[in-house]
Amino acid sequence: MAEPKPGVTRLLVEWRNGDQQACGELITLLYKELRGLAGSYFQAERAGHTLRPTALVHELYMKLAGADPLDLKDRGHFLAIAARQMRRLLVDHARQAGALKRGGIRVELNLGDRESSDSGYDVRALNEALDKLEREDERAARIVELRFFAGLTEEETASALDISRSTVRRDWDYARAWLLAELTD
């Protein structure tokens, strides 16, 4: 009988202890989730864009595999780091490709009651707005990264930040309103 696949926490510990193969196994174990997360970034993207969700996950793997092992405590923490890296990769790609001249890389971000047809935002503008929010309210910016970029639930976000669900909900509402005002000016 085959031994069951190691869990995420075990792989995180192995990676932290220097086992580079554990990073690859971790990406493989969470690939479907990471691919779905990457795919959500491209919902508003124009057809024919050169960076696809699968390529984004592969670039994420290359970035993580080449880095020093990280001290990650659980799946939520890993996904938060992965989301932050995907955000950086998207911004880097937009800069390198000069994508701003051709309409930019657009991502879906539900900031209010508006339908998704008008909620696509240029990834560079969103990145700048999140950097600005982080300077004003770091926890609210972390919540956006965890909820939007990592796809965590309120409960998972609360656990990752060691705060209550009501605080997550309140800060999430605040951050969405703040970003909406910032991105629609």
C-alpha cells in the first residue's frame, strides 16, 4: 500500500529545514489552488496576453525554488506569500512588456456592489494603490492580499493574522472602499 502524500505543514517544515524538493512537492500539492488563483487575476485581461495563469504559477515556482527556504507556519501563510509573489510577478511583467502602453494587465477586483464588467483594474495601478494603503493601514493591506490575492476566507485570514473574524470583515470593508475611492479618482 502506497504511503499517503505528505501534508502541507509537513512539506513546509521540510522546506524550512533545507529540503528543496519539498518546495516542488508543495507547489504540486497546491497546484490546482494556485492555478485557480492565478486564473482569477486574468479574468479582465485582453485576449492574446503573453502571460497566462499556468505561466504565472510556473514563474512562482521558479521564484520560490530559487529562494532561501521560508519560515512558513501553514497553508494560509504559504498562500499569502504566493499571492504576494504573484502580485510582484504581474507588476514586473507589466513593466517589462510595456503593457501600460497597450492597456495594461487588468485584474478583477470586486470593490463594491458593481458588476465585474467594470471592475477590472490595471495591475500597476492596483499595486500602487495597495502600497499606498499599506503605508496608511498595514493590516488592511495584508487583509486585501490574503482575501483577494491568496483567496483566503475570513476565517483563514483571521487565523493567519491572529485577529478576529469581525476585525477581518471590518478591515476588508474599509480596504475595499478605500481602494475603490483611490482607483476611481
